[in-house]
Amino acid sequence: MKYKIRMADAVLANMLEAMGAVLIEGPKWCGKTTTAMQHAKSTVKLDVAEGGNSVLHLARTSPERLLRGSIPRLIDEWQIVPALWDAVRYEVDKREEEGLFILTGSATPLEENMPHHSGTGRIGRLRMDPMSLFESGDSSGSVSIQELFRGNCEMDGESSMDIDKLAFLCSRGGWPRLCRGKMKASSALIAAKEYVKSIEHSEINTPEGKTVNTHLMRIFLHSYARNVGSQCPVSEIIKDCIGSMNTELGENTAYSYLKRLKDLFVVDEAGSWNPNLRSKTAIRTSPTRYFCDPSIAVASLGASPDDLIDDMRTFGFIFENLCMRDLRVYSRFLDGEVLHYRDGNNLECDAVIHLPNGKYALIEIKIGEEQAIEHGAATLKKLASLIDVGKMRAPSFLMVLTGLTKYPYRRDDGVFVVPVDCLKP
């Protein structure tokens, strides 16, 4: 399937012109291979039975032989045989050409199997996420983050979102196969839950065949989902697991589960933003808990779109996860990152888009109640007023990102209010 819009397509094309090889990494079902195959001229896959054990044997004993073929050559799920990394790096050095290889991976190799060389200067990294609303065709793209950074304050467009559609999009997620128009909504929701079941079962096991307790992993995912959007420590997740399911979960086990979820790109936490402030306020550095896609949280909670509507507080955190997914996709397209701010006075900003040139934007996420939007705007203005503009730039723009606002607009105080289904990079 060829998608109309994938942010990674343009980025990959540019990287292949500049680097000897490109690694595309991200969760297993986000469409990495489909995107890579649109640019590759030849392919070898390590996770299918197509070549039998001979492919894996060759990868382990003579990896250079698998690198022969028309370029760019795609090596799919390279992490199954980590030695391929060093072989690719050596081949890039030998040929001294750009656009030789595309590697895809849905997991990080175990530490003891990590490649000897980082690949710096030879192998570029491209992170792919599940599809944003703009990529899946669920956002009109009438408001561009890039244009806002450029100072273009024109607001246009109209949201087509209602609460039922928003709950469905959070539950279906951005998995490419489920975003096809031909798939029934009910089938897409079933498939999204099956993805989570596969995480709990086969996917979570390590490449070395080490298994985890499926029951405990299900409980851990449930508790993590209950804490989406928070900075709760792992110790609190453990307590929640024990309290809600009456089971034992040791600290070492919990940390190993969290690490494996990170290695599989299932968990995608927002790091802390540390600006120059005029005050001496302590900035909290704990990461904010998110999944790579909101559908994982919904499925881990055993919830349906109707359940979200009946519990607006939980819905709010799930919606925040959807917005963070989209902001990550858009910011990575702009070569930026998304961070989170919270200080010792509990002043908090949900998202900070930070670009390499030092520009940044402050964003609060609200489903759409007018009172909540007002509170979000006040928070943004307060944080902006604390920034020492003698030591760093002022924010390029302030935005309240919403789910159920009809139109994007600019308030009298300069804060933008933008429905998430009007946003694009």
C-alpha cells in the first residue's frame, strides 16, 4: 500500500542523498518497511521464512554477502542479527557512496549484542511513529506549525471533529493498515486491541528467546496506561499494579518490562525542558509517560470509544497522548523534538516543540471546554513571562491544541487555539 502522505518519505529521500545508509526505527506496525520499500531497489528480510534458516545463517557467518544487490538495498529487521550493523558501516566506508542501504528495525538490540561502532557519520537515524492525523487523512492541515514558526499568523480552516469521532481515532490509533478507508470501524478497533495482545505475548520476548510473564506484562501495561500523561515514578506504577490486581511485581521486573517496552518503541516518554528563567524555580526532570500511540493505552485499559466518552478525565489523558504522537511526528519532520515542562511550583506545560535553531513553541492540550482553554492560555502566558529573554529567545508562539473546537483562531492575547484535526507540520 502506498500512502498519500508520510512525513518520513521526504525525510528518508533527503537522508539517502547525504548518508551512506539510513536506519528507520520505530514500533513494529508503523509502516517502516512499506516506506522503505518505496525507496529501495532490492530487499532482504530477516524475520520471514522466505529464505529459511539460510538467510539467518548467512547474516551471521557472511553478512557482507547479504549486502550485495541494487542500491539502495533494504535490510529489514536488521536487529535480529546485530552484526549486520558493523558490516554495513564497513561497506559504506569501502564504497564511499551515499544511499547504499536502508535498515529497518522494530526493536533495539540487547546491550550485549549492540554493534561495536555507533555509525556516526555513516548511518543516519530516522524515527517513524504510527501515522499522525494529517498522514491518515483525518486532519485538513489548514494550520502549519512550520508557518507559525515563520511568523505567519493567518488562521484558516474548520474542524470536522465531534466527540464520537475523536474517541474512535484515539482507540483506532495511527496504525497504517487500520487507517485504510475500506476497513470497517469495528474491525479497526478489534485489530488495534490485537496489536496490544501481541505486545503482551510474542513481541515482548527478547531476541534471545527470553520470555516474560504475560499476565504480569498485561497488568504493567494496564497500570502504565492509567498513568499516561503523568510523571509518576516506577515505584508508583508498581504500587498501582499490586493494588489493582492483587499481585506481586518486583522492582527489577518492573524496570526490565519498562526497558523492553522502550526497546520495542511501544513507550515514548517526553523528556524535560530546561529553559533559562528569571526565577530560581527548580525544574522537575522526570519524564512524562506516553505510549507511541493512544490506541495502546485504550486497549491496555480494556476500554472502548464509549468508555472514553463516559469517563472524560481518562479521555483527556488519552487525547493528550494522541496530540503528543502527532506533535512528535510533525516536530521530527522539522528536525525538532517535543519536551515537557514542570517546575517545583507545579507550573506545567504539556508540550514544548524545540527546533535546532533555538526557536521553540509552548503548547497546552485541552479537549475543548472553554474554561479549560482559558486555563491553558493562562498557563502558557505565565510560563512565557518567566523566561529570561536576555538569555534565550522568547517563544515563537503559544498554542492551546484542542479536540472539539470548531475553528482555529488567534485570541486577543495572541494565544492560538487550534483543533488537532487542522494541524500539520
